[in-house]
Amino acid sequence: MALSYRWVIVAAGGLLGCVAVGAMFSLPVFLRPMSQDTGWSVTGLSSAMTIGFLAMAAASMVWGGLSDRFGPRPVILTGSITLAASLALASRADSLVEFQLLFGLLVGAATAAIFAPMMACVTGWFDEQRALAVSLVSAGMGMAPMTMAPLAAWLVTIHDWRAAMLIIAGMAAVIMIPAALLVRRPPMTNKAAAESTDAAATSEMSVGQAVRSPQFITLMLANFFCCATHSGPIFHTVSYAVTCGIPMVVAVSI
């Protein structure tokens, strides 16, 4: 059962990541419609994404600790509910500051509840084909710009931005909450238990030692510079393309 169910975990992880990341990265699609409707500056609206990234960074550490303690399902389920609720509330925001807090702080923190706990969960389910499983979950997240972004672009062409964002919130709830309920803590096999005991006996690396290790620093810097170089162009390309006269749905395909 466990051998077959682990692929259910992979599928759920890919779906959850796709919707969560896609919902957060739908903001570039809403930039111009929101600015034109509310008079809020594009710079102010863009800062909501900056707040979202910072919230993801801080919340990831909290969610990771809670996932270790209580298991991934309650953490991912809480994140899914929070994400949908935050998007719904953000669609009703009456001020720029309110929108920045709702979309930036809450949506960013909720998205973090999906990424790290899901990756750790999938890793625990596999002894073999682990790299493939993690890659498939990552691919699901990578599909977000090809699925959620075009959907948001289509919605915003037939509805105002508030209705479009509310629809995305509803879809996130309908898709993510059932998918989160499929997530289970990885089973502890006898072999894994023995390896864990042996590892604990031979290695006493603390959290402080881990974060100071060359491997951790290398991975952290690689992730930082990866996000720093691609997030800006991804976020502003759609708005720039629309400014150049390219239709919204076509601009998103970039």
C-alpha cells in the first residue's frame, strides 16, 4: 500500500504547489487592472510581492518546525485554508496598505506552508527514485505560470480584478483543501528506523552547526541568487508587454 500511495503524495504535492505558487504569482496579471481601477501605484502593488517573498522566507522556518512536530497534513491543510481566505479578503481590500498586508503577508506565509513541508514529506516517502519524486513535485510548481497565470489573465478580461481574484480564491479552496487531506506522514520502516537510530548515535550536528556548514551556505546562496535574478523579470514582464500593446492573455504566455 505504501509503495503505491507514495505516488499519490507526489501527485498531491505537484497539484498543491501548482495552485499555491500560481495564485501568488497571479499578481502580475492584476497589476494594471488594479492600478487603473483603484488609483494605487504599480510600485505600491508590486511591493506586495516583495512582502510576500519575505513572509515566505520567515514563515518557512516556522512551518517546517510545526511539520516536524505535528506532521505535514495539518500544516499543509492550514496553509491551504489560509491561502484561499487571504486571496478572498485581498479581493475586497479598500486600501493599498490593506492589500499589501493581506496579499503580501498572509498569502506569502500561506504559500510557505506548502513548499517546504511538502518537499520534506515527499522525500520521506522514498528510499529509491527520491530525486524523480522531488523533481515531479517541483515540476508541478513550475507548471503554475502555464496554468494559473493564463487562467487569471482570462478571468480579468471578462471580470473586474476583484471578481477574478475571488474566483481564484474559490478554486484554490476547492482544489487545495481536498488535496491537502491526501497528504500523510511518511511511514517509518524498520530499515529506516534502524538507520535513523544509527545516524543519531554517530552524528550530533546542531542546527547552528548545520546552518554554518559550507553545504548549507552554498545551497542558500544558490537559491537566493536564483530568485533574485528571475523574480523581477517574471513579475514585471506581463505589465510591460501589455503596455507595449500586447493583449493580456498573449502577454502571460511569455
